[in-house]
Amino acid sequence: MEIRSLEWADIPAVVDLAREMHGESAFSDFDFDAGKMAGQLTLPLTHPSEQFCHVAVKDGEVVGALFGYITEFVFGPQLIACDYGWYVLPKARGTSAGVRLLKDFQQWANENNAVEVCMGVSTDIHKDKTGKLFRKLGYKHVGGIYKLGL
């Protein structure tokens, strides 16, 4: 399993991965716009100190990705790194892919002066199992997400 930075040629495969995540997630009732997703994925390539995307590749296939960003806290100048999405295909779950992607994100956040990494489980995919993994890796559970459809 190779973990590496997103490359231009990976964008279609990561769009497909995002489509898989979308279909499995609590967001599946929302429209999925492949063009918009592809456009968003150009940002880690053009703004690598602000946007992040690493992929997990097995036998030439992208089987996972973590896509995130750094921004200032709303109330001060410190930087926080947050994820847009972290997903591993079902056939690659249980491998080292997810943890290695997360560790790369943490390292990137540290190298880019973030003081905190904030990861969410807003997709509702295996939230208990994912939460257990986060706690095992030293993350603290803070708050929750509450949704109201309009």
C-alpha cells in the first residue's frame, strides 16, 4: 500500500472515491457534482500549504484519501487543520491505509503551523468504530453534530 500526495492524474479516481463516500454517507440525499469535486481537488495541488490531499494506492488503484485544509480559528490567529473528507473503500478497510493517511495529515498540519487537528465523522459511516480509532490515536471527543433538514 502506497500513501502519497495527490497528483493531477489522480483527480478522476478521487472524484470516484468521493462519489462512493457520498453514496454511503448521511449526505447521500444531497446532489453530487463531480465537476465541483474535481475543481476542489485542484486546491491541494495549487495551494499545498493551505489544502491537503493524500491518497492510498494499492495495485495501481486509489482505495482511500484524506482531503483537508488549514485555516485560522474564527476568534484568533492560531491555525487549525480540519478534514473535508477521509474515506477508505470497504475492500481496503482494516488495512493501514486510513491510519497512515491520518498520520500524514497530522504531520502536514504540524509542518504548516497548525496548533490542532480537528476530524469529524459527519458522514455517519461507522461512527462508533471511527471514534474508537480516534481515541486510540490520542484524539479527544468534543461535542457532536446535530442536523435538521429544511
